[in-house]
Amino acid sequence: MRALFITLLFSLLTGCALNPVTGHADFVMMSESQELALGRQADEQVKKQYQVYPSKALQDYVNGVGQKLAQKSHRPTLQYHFIVLDSTEINAFALPGGYVYITRGIMAYLNSEAELAAVLGHEIGHVTSRHGVRQQSAAQATNIGLTIASIFVPQINTMGGQNLSNLVGGALLSGYGRDHELEADRLGADYLARSEYDPQAIIKVIGVLKNQELQDAVLAKQEGREPRRYHGLFASHPDNDTRLQQAVGEAGKQTVSHPYEGHEEYLLATEGMIFNDNSEQGVLRNNAFYQATLGIGLQFPADWQVHNLPKSLLAISPKGEAKLQMNLDEKPLGTPEEYAKRSADSATIEALEVNGLKAAIATKNNSIQGVIYLNEQAYVIQGDAKTEAEFTPYRAAVIATIKSFHRLAGDETKLAKPLVLHMLRAQEGDTFAKLAAHSVLGKSAASYLRLINAHYPDGEPKTGELIKVVE
């Protein structure tokens, strides 16, 4: 037992290495070769969870910007990998050993090469500071410490001990949140300055993402879900975050006489990039939904907010009183009428055909449910509100949506292609409301156009400015 204690304690005391950024000793329990191996293994897992975005031109562009920054970092000899993921998530992250990922979801909201460099530089900062390695080492230390403690306090292995383990582990790791993000922002700003970009691009990017978060919070409240956040560490706007300003301000002391922005270069590089859902998830165009794989389409009310969620379609009425949701049941039992009777208790059931498909509609005081069969699968479209009074004004719209369900035919399959970013020059008199009137984005078009063009919440395009639209 004494030998085991000494061995475990030695593991704790000897796990130190020089931090490449500070030059000071950090507590780590992983060599650089182990870090590289961990990164390679984790990279394989990431690519099982996410698809790599298929555009070689975009991958090469992002990799070029990333490599430029990496060569100016504190670990320039690492072999870095910069990868664009085919995901709508607003995210970028880094793995130990130089693996840096950015989603097309976040890239849609950036507006210059400097902003792209700010995101990549931040993630490079996590790599150079070995934040992932230090987190892993802290977790390992927790386990070793608990092993030592359990030798002398057997009760630590009880359920209460497991709760203590979680508590201790959480306490050790909780300090790696904001402090590490601020350090990564400071380092990212430093790498921007060394690479002739404006260090303040870090502040600008976080401001853009904060605006996206604020807008998404409104949508999330309507949808009854948690808002999507990028890191989610800044409760206030970054312009008012003193610690962030100080962190980035240190890099700003470096002289960058003519910082490169690359606004148009970035926009042209992202021309044609998929926006929001790809074709596998189905596509929304002017509140019409098209899904080529399933071969279906339907039209939601023009003034409703429609959201393509991972497992359902959700639409919210203009004032939020009523909602419409479509789900797929791959193995329905019985006829559409029997299905509706089981799922809508005490409802009035009507059997009918919807555009040549067997269907049933179940009607109650504050809800209407449509069940439509296609290819031995059931599409269930449910419209409801809390009260009959709230639901009554929307009955006709709900029924119209149910009866719009149909098989895709002819040229409609072209509409199931994903939405993409397209660049155009703003003409005199152009406004986002004017552009939104012809947009495929539906009711939220003006807000989306302002967000992706860094004019949120009420800015307008300038004549001659290259801006993004969605087609």
C-alpha cells in the first residue's frame, strides 16, 4: 500500500512541463508526443460526428489563413490542421496537437478575413497554451487523488464518495472556463498583430456573435429550447467587458501600421457556401418546406416563423399564441383514421385524401392534427394553442398547411437544393427590408440579412457595398 501511495503521489508531483507561451511550469501529465496522438484520435472522432465541408477551395482558403497565423504563434513547429465542418452550429474549437475546426455556420456571420483570422487565432491560442492538455491533466489528477484518498477513506467509493468525486472534479475544471477563453483571446489578438491583422477584430467577432446570440434567444423562447451560444462566456456586450478589452488591448500595443481587413476577399471566398440546412435536412424557401430524400413538400403560413429542427419542423404564429409541428413516424400502426383516434383522444375524426394520399384529420377545441401516410410512413402535423380562443383565428391556416402536404413533382425537386450565400453590390436605395421582400428566408429575412452582414439590429447597406444575400 505504501508503494502504491508513493507511486501515485509521484505521478502528481512530477507532472509538470514548461508552458510554450509563458515559459513557466504548468501541471501536465502528458508529453507532446502523447498530445499529438490524443489529437489524432480525437480528430477521427470529430469526423465521425461531423462531415467535412466538401469545397476544396474554401478549405484551402481557411487553411491558408490559419497557417499564416500558426507560423507567428508560440508553437510554430506543430503541424496544424484547419478544417471547415459542414454544420449549421455557431462554433469553432481546437483539439490538442494543432487540430482546429470551424463550422460553416459561424462563417456565415463573419465578414472579413480579419474576422476569420480572429476566430482561428483564438483557437490557436488554446493549442499553444495547451489548454486541452491542462484540462485533461486536471481530470487525471482528480482521479489519482481520489484513488489515494480511497485507500485511507474507503467510504469515498460509496455513492456519496462518487458525488464527492464529481464535485471535486467540477471544482478543479471550473476554473478553465473564462480565464482560458480570455487567455485565448489575448493570444489570438497577439497572433493577429504579428500577422498584420487588426487585433480589435477579436472584439468585432465577439460582438457579431453576441448579436447572433441575442437574436437567437428571441427565437429560442418561441421554440421552447435553449439558445445557441458561441462559448457563451460574455454576459454583457464585449464592448463593455473590461477584462476582454484589457486582454485584447495588450496586443493592440503592437504597431500594425496598415492592418489587413480583407472584407471583399472573404466574401468572395464564401460565395456559394451553404447557409443553414443542407439538402439532407430539407430546405425552407419562403415558408415552403422541401425534402428531396423523402420526396415531400408543404407550405406553412406566410407570416409564421418556421424552424427546421433536427427531428421536427416547428412553426410559430406571429404573436406566439399558436404553433404547428410536423413529426415523422416511420412505423405507424393501422390506418390514418385509427392512428388519429389513438393519438388525439376525444377528437372528431375525418378520413380523407390529401393530394392523393390517405389521411385523417382530428379536430378538438384548441388543436387540429393531420395524419398523412406516404411510403408506409406517417407524417403527423399538429397545430394547437393553449386555449380555444387563441386557436380559433388560426384554424384555417392549420388546415391549409395540412392539406398542402404533397409528393414532390417535376421542377419542385430543384427547390429542395440547399440555400447558399450569394454576393451582390448594394444599389442606391437598397434596404434590408427591400431585399428581404424577395428573400427565400421568410419572415425573419431582414433580421438574418442584417446579422450576416454585420448591420444588426437596424443598420442598412451602403451604396456600392458588397453584401451577402441568400438564394
